[in-house]
Amino acid sequence: MARPFKTEMSELGTTLDWVVEADISDILLGLEESRDESIIAVGSGGSFSAAHHLARLQQTFNGRVSAAMTPYQFRAEPTADAHCWIFSAGGSNVDVIAAVTAANRAEVAGVNAVTMRRTSALARFVGEDPTMRLHYLAVPSKRDGFLATNSLLAFCAVMTRAYMEMNGNAEGWRQIVAQMRQLIEGQISDSWRAAALQLTGLQHLVVLHGADTSLGAVDLESKLVEAGIVGVQMADYRQFAHGRHHWLAKNGRLSGVLALTSTRDRSLARRTLRLLPSDGPCAVIDVPGSPEEAQLASLLAAFYITEELSFARGIDPGQPGVPEFGRKLYSLTVGKADRRTRHQASVDRKRCVRPAGLSSKPHSGPSDSIEVAHRLFEEDLTSTPFGAVVLDYDGTVVDTQDRFELPREDLVAEVLRILHCRLQLGIATGRGRSAGADLRAVIPEEFWPLVTIGYYNGAVIRDLADTEPLDEPSQPSGQLDMVHDVLQRDDSTLRLTLRAHQLTVEPEAGLSKDKLWQHVRMLVDELELPLVRVVRSSHSIDVLDSSTSKLHVVDAVAARVQTAAVLRIGDRGRWPGNDYALLASPLGLSVDQVSQDLTECWNIAPEGIRGTRATLYYLRSVDVLDGIGRMRLEKDE
């Protein structure tokens, strides 16, 4: 972890060039999924600056309250409803592994890990969980030295580029790039260096910043303290006015002030600095441009200031030397957290979606607790024989981000086991023929007669063996046609797919899925269309006519086996999810979202097990004898 800092600084231009040309489509996809949610951004050391930057971007562009946390803080305070983004250049320190483990156990809404190393402990952990995403940035510069430089520039610039492109401001991004190149190569950075030299030989430095220079201030505090250059107190201009100024009153001769200013706060900065005592040095670092230009410019300023103040003290911040106790501290583990039992995890999932005080049925007494309801649900589940299993497809048989791939081999092996035991299988999917083709690719032909598929959310029921074209009516219902025409006329940014019984609405990049859902639902209500309903899948909004229901698949397999008892497994069991009706049963199991009802649609998989891994857990718990299935659940320890 030691490289000459000047060598790292000489590579900044190359790193910026890489950011401009890099394929960031996977980053964009992860951010699109996070668009409507709060983000908890996690990083330690220099990566905390990247976490701060992402949290601010999410609030600025998407209006979602977000926060930056250290891995230790996140481990103690995970938030299940938020999306978690974890930054680590190397991906192998004990704290980042603790953070991603905590994210998995808390079952946060989404996990994205951003790293510079394709092979690391972080990459291995994320690679084993298909509900998480790994973003590998193949920056051409060598690994950072003691301080984060090129990795941090890449993290922050990639995120800025992504948000600006998501919001249709590619021209703004090009302007930022042009300015950044001038700063790396030009005279402004020389003026920053000269200003920094006014602050040498101090014991303490007060760093003041505005709204558009917070990134530089956060990183400057990190770098100067980590390299042992000078103690830093950081505050924005108004927070400084609330008591922190008193430091200068008592320690002014040993302290200096470094003020980061930009277009929005120059006036406030000037008025603030005029009031400060004159017994200590004060340097002003002015950064040009729009708010987003100023943020990245302030980061570059932090690099140049660190370089000048460090070498003025005779310290190379890229290789300052690490004391033995520091090496031991870096490797110190925080200890293992207590894992929740399966019962605790199941109860917590229900509790998260139920309003406080809500009872499962009218006039229920104190025994009607979530804990008791879970015990009763599992007792009924394990004591009820069933004649078939019906599975949702996307998010259940294949994970959402792998939905264009074939089902995983271990899950297919369990499907074949229950089919070999002559248990009937149903598949309820919003797709058309592609789902049947993928299943025929992994299920031997001898088992095809045992599999029933409901295409287009149950509108078309076929045996897996049936490879004929899906003979839908040529015209959709009049009400679906009406919704399609209004959406097509009012908004050309939507991808609309109209079929006989289903209209699929998918957002183009830059459109919030939550806002799209509200828009489509409001339209259906305004048009007063009683024969259609609107549901959400993991990647689209579906408008369905009255003849469409995944319950048709349940009815079809139930008729085959002559029993109403059918086990149902899906992922979107919370209203308005497209599995809400399917899982509204005492035999309904979710691999992700659960409903509020205490008598149905539970997720009873072990802690941290979601998606296809939860499906695999459920299928492995199915015992089959003479074509009849029973659930056998492990005991909680």
C-alpha cells in the first residue's frame, strides 16, 4: 500500500479519460433500481468520501433522503428499506466484508458493491448471492498508495456521470470533463498549491465549505488526518457559526483556516471570513463551475492541497509509513454478530410491512401476535398435504438480474427430484413462449407432461409439452386498448407491449418506477375501467384484463390432481405485486416481499436467503410420497 504520491497524481488524467470512455451500463442499471429509494452508501477511509458523494447525488437528483455510513456504523444500524452501495477499492479489508455481510443479513432492498479488483473477498461474497450486484471498475492506473486517489476520482466521477446521464444531461457531463482536464493540466491548480503553502507548519486546520464543495472538504479531512499532516476541524459556513468558531478564539495562533468557495456561497464565505480574528493564516480555494462541476473540482483541490502540505512537512502522503500498532488496528475484527433464528427473521419480515396496532382479523385478542401467527402458519403448512407446486418465474425460478439466463442448476435439480416423485408442477409467468423454451431446455422431455405453464400472467394455460404458438385472440380487450392508446399519446418515453390480455409498461431510462406505477394506476382509475387491474413485477408494470390471473394456473393443476391444496411460491407477495393474489393462501410462500396478512404469504427462509436461494430452500424442504407433497421445516435452534 505504498506508492509515491506524485506518481499517483500524474495518473489522474488517465483515470479521467477512462471514466469518460468506460461502459457504465451496469452502474446505471443499479442506480435505476435505486432511483425511488433511499441509499445508504458505505465506505471506510478514502472510500467514505465516495460514499458521501453518492448519498448527496441521490438526494440532489432523486430527492431521496440518503446517508453515508462507515461499515461499523452500518453494521450496527442497517436499514432494510434502503438500497445499500458499498465502496472499496481493494475489496478485502475486514470492515467492508462486515458491511456486505450485514447488508445480506438485514435483507436490504438492494446491494451494490463497487470495487477496483475483480478477484477479492468482496467479489467472492457478492458473486455467491444473485440478489447482489458487483460493479468492477477496470481503471488502468495501478493500485493506490496509502491514500485513495485514482480509485476515489474514478468512484466519484463515474457516479456523477451516471446521475447526469440518467437525468438526460450528457452535455453537462461533457462540460464537467472539459473543466476537470483544465484543472488537472492548468494554472488554477497551481494557484491552489500556492494558497495551500500559506498554511504550512500549523497544528490545526479549520476547513470551511459550502453546499457545492462538501466532497472536497470531507476528503481533505480524511487525507490530512490519515497521513498525519495536520489536525482538521471541518464544518460548513453556518455550522461553523454555531459554536465551532470558538476554537479559533482559544487556539487561533496555532490554527489556520482553509475556505472552499464556489459560485453559490462566495458572498457568504466573504462575509464569514471578514469576521474571523487575524492572528492565524487563512487561505481561500475558489472552485469554478456549476454545483456538480464544483463538487468534483473540490475533490481535485483536496488532492493538490494534500500534496503541498504533506511535502512541506517532508512527508510523502502516498507512503507515509505505517506504525506496527496501526497495522494491527487495521486487521482487528469486530467480532461476530448474533444471527437471527429463522423464526425471528420470518417475524421481522412481517413486522416491517404491518402498520403498528394492525390486527389480522377483527376483534382479535392479545394472542393474535405476529409471533403466534408465525407458529400457527408453519403448523398448518407442515400438516397440510398438497398435490402440486406452483412457482412464479422471474424473481423465483430465475433471479431478476439473471432473468434472461436459464434457471440455476441446483434449483433445476430440486425441480427434477419432485417431478421424478410424480408431484405436479405449475409455472405462473408474465412472459410468453420464452419461459416455456427455457424450461424445456433444462427439464427432460419425460417430465414435460407433469408441468403446466400459465403464460402472460395466467391468460394462456398450456402443458410444457405443447410447443405450438400461443393462440391468443388477435385483438385485446377494448379497455386494455384504451389504456394503451392514452399512454402512447401522452408519453412517448414508455415501452408499451400490448397483448390480448395484458399491457406491459416499462420505463425508459430516467423515469421513476414508483411514479410510473402511480401514473398508470391513476389513469385506470380516471378512465373508470372496472375490468382491468394494475400490478407490479420487479421490472415492469402490467395492466391485466379480468380474464387474467396467476390463480388460473393453481386451478389448472388442482383440477389435474383433484385437490385444492397447492403450494404456491413467488417473490412479489406485497400489494400491488403481481404475486399478491397467488400467494394469498395458507400455502403461499414468498422468497422476498410478504403481505400484511398474518395467515398467508410468509417468507420463512433463513436470514439473508432471498430470491432463487429461498426457492431452493423451500423445494429442498418438500418431501414427496406417492405424488403427494409435505413441507418439512428445520427446527430453530
